Amino acid sequence: MPEPPAVPIPIISYDEDPFNLVYSDVFRMSYCATTFSLEHSVQLPHEENEDPRFRYIGHIIMSPQSAKMLSLLIRDQIIAYEKAYGEIQIQPKT
């Protein structure tokens, strides 16, 4: 498989604190003909006998081209991570 073309790195200016980091462990993705949409949430602590609860974090909407570029960037980062630290284990779908 040929390597994807190099994408120039844009210069980003921050209007707010660039270190305002948010953790997200729950995602929901949807798409239509013109956009991909990615919702982020975090699972809140709950007791075993309770239904899981989630706190909505944010929503990212992007073009199909941007979504594909993001998927390739994530893929490359996962490959590099696994070379450095070993395979990432995920739980099978239930």
C-alpha cells in the first residue's frame, strides 16, 4: 500500500489556553453525504447495579476528506505507538 502524501502542518493560533485538555472515553460517530460527526463523552462513575451515565464533552463536525485524513493520522500514530510499547489490547464487542 503506497504511503499517503505528506500533509503540511498548519500554524495554529490559540485564542484560549492551549492546555485546556479534555479526556474522552466514549464516542458516537455518524455521517451523511457531506459531513462526518463525532460526539465525545466521558463515562461517569456508577454502581454495578446502575445504568452507566455519561457527560457530554463536545461535538466535532468535519468534511469526509478531513475525516479520512484524521483516520490516516490516527492509524500512523497507533502504528508508531505499538512499535514503541507493544500491541494495544481492546475488549471484544459484547
